[in-house]
Amino acid sequence: MSDSNIIRIAYGKHGLPLEADPALADWHVIRPRFNPPLSDPEEAFCRACRTPRGGKPLHELIGPQERVLIVTSDGTRAVPNRQLIPWLLKELPVPTSQITVILGTGSHRGNTPAEIEAMFGPEMARSLNIVNHDAFDPGQNVYIGQTPAGKRALVNRRYLEADKRIVVGFIEPHFFAGFSGGAKGVIPALASIDTIISIHGFDLIANPLSTWGTVEENPIRCELEAMVAHCPPEFMVNVTLNSDKAITGMFVGDYIQAHRAGCRRSREEAMQPVRSRFPLVITSNSGFPLDQNLYQTIKGISAAARITEPGGTILVASECSDGLPDHGNFGPLMKQGRTPHDILQGIVDLPEEILDQWEAQVYAYLMKEYDIRLFSAMDASTVRACKLGVVGDFQSEVEAAIRKLGGHPSVGVLPDGPLTIPYLSAS
């Protein structure tokens, strides 16, 4: 097999080779159109902080005696903290003793000291005050108001008590919030569990406008931005990244204005037109860190479903080194009953909405429509209990699925998973 026929699938930290034999199928590899990495990202960062998109330059926002809180994502997100945080510290006119970094874990577990060191490097992990948000601790979260729809917002106390707040993150299409980044770095990242559940309600998730690439008309984005309007950050640093996690764009300043500019860039890079659906689509979950568990893997599956024929097959490679994960309600929700319909009915029958039901809800919708099979490090019995097909040998399974289709079928491949969001184009 020629090297030119090898497709590298993003999987874990090292990737997975797929031999795409042209005699077997007509392979359609769909990738993002990334802009080149910034030639000098630190210089671009400094320039952006001094000439932000909306609002004052960073050095004019922060007084010498003020306490600064920097919010960044937890270890499941590929935010380039090892670059952005040191650059930010240089720009801030206060000593590190007046700075706290809080990890916006949302409903996830807190990051361990070892994970924090991996995210920030040993020196920053030792010298900075880095803390985890805890959505489940009532003492950490304070009521700030409600949305026009009546949803109550409770947010981390440290965030509210800081003199100045800076939100750090990255922007990519998101499978029900339209895009990541922006206000999402505050809510759900620093929200109480009740608030998180409220903005992931059954009806909001079921709304067709709660999907990839929508912003102004997206009901989930509208709800979370209405909440954050009660406690807006003073400054935002968001970036766009390519598949190598290198920075391609810097979007700095007002958390709405700069975010919208980043969404436009992300849409140009990630959202790719496809002329027709495929009977078989091979996808990933973008590799580490996003493919650490099955809960997050719905993102790669959801991206593939946009271009899969009804009743077609989706083969997803996602390492799931952290399992389902074991905490939360996701596993029990996925394992209930025998069919995807049973999962949905179980959610509908809940006396109240609960943590993690939204991911199980989307899985159930997609499993009703497609034959979804998983290649992972999880044990086969757990995968089957979640109503998913088990892939043993990845290459063999791909070839068997193609042969089952017969003839010389067209096969879609999303090597970078949800870093590429395909959409059907009429032309």
C-alpha cells in the first residue's frame, strides 16, 4: 500500500493509520481549511491585548491593587494554556500573588495535580494559585439572576468576588451551542449543577437550531449569554487552532464582539461543503484530549451524521482512555433498556432533568437513525451495553463494512473528527 493511500486518523495521542485502498472504494477525505499558524503568536497576542476588539486595552483595565481571576478550560479541552497564560501574566500589571487561575470544569470532575501540571507545565503549576470549579458545591455558587425564559443562573463565588475577570478559551464549532468559546467560558464552565442542567434541557437539545455553527438564533447560546450578561468578564482571550493545536487566529477583547469574529473565522475553517451523503462515514473524536471518554465522543459521531445516509454506518475511532466516564449519570442512562428508544423514554420519564441526560439524548437520536460502531480502549461489554457496535480490528472492520455495501461505494472520512463540520451543499 502506497503511503499516499494512508489516512492518519486522530486517535489518542498517537493517531491511527487507515489504509484507503482505491480499488475498494471511492474515498472522500474531508478536512478543515485551516489558515496557516500565526508566525509569531506571542507578538499577535500582545498586539491584540493592546488593541482589543471592543473595550479598553488590557493594561488600562487592571489597577495595581486589583485581584485578577483567569478562567480557562479543564483538561478535556485543547486550550494552549502553556502559551497563553505566560503571555497573559506578562501583560498584567499585577504580581502573581494577586492572580488566581480557575479551571472551568462545568459538570466534569476536578483536574488532579498531575493533570494540572500536564496542562500548565511544572513551573506554572507550582507558582500559580490554580483551583478547580465545583458545580456540585452549593457554597461555591451564588445566584446572580435569571434569563427572560426564567432559568436561574448560579455562578462560582470566586469569579463574582474577583476585581477583574479574564476568560481564556478556544473557538470551534460545537454540536449544540453553535460554537465553543465566548460566554461558554463562564456558563456552563463556572455554573452550578442546577444551572448547567437547565441550559441542557430536553426541549433545548431537541430544538433543530441547537446545532453546529449557529449563533444568534441558537436557543442554548441565547440562554447562556443571557445568564452571563448578569456577570460579564472584563476581558476575553479566545483563539482558533488547527489540527496540530497550533494557533491560527487571536480573538481578544469584549466577550461577545471578539467571540463573533472568532466564530466567523472558525466557520470558514471548519465547516466544509459536501455534495451528497455517504452510506459509510469514518470519523474520530479529534484525538487527545477530546477523545478521553465516550461522553465527549458524541461530537465526532454528530459531525459524521450530517453526511451519513439514513440507515447508514458510522465507524468512530475514539480512545476513551477514561471510559464512559464512571462518574455522573451518563453511563446508567446509556445502559438502560435494550434500544435507543428505551434511553429516550427513560429520559422523558425522569421526575426532573438530571446531569448528563443531554449527551445520552443525542446518542439515542443518532443511534435510532444510524448503525454506530466504536473502536476504542473500552471493554467490549461496556460498549455493547451502551447500544453501540464493537470494532475489534479497525482496518478489518472498515474493509468489511465496505464489502458489505457491494460494488465500489463512496466512503466519507473525517480524519480530524469534529474539527471538520461537513454540511450538504446544493452546488
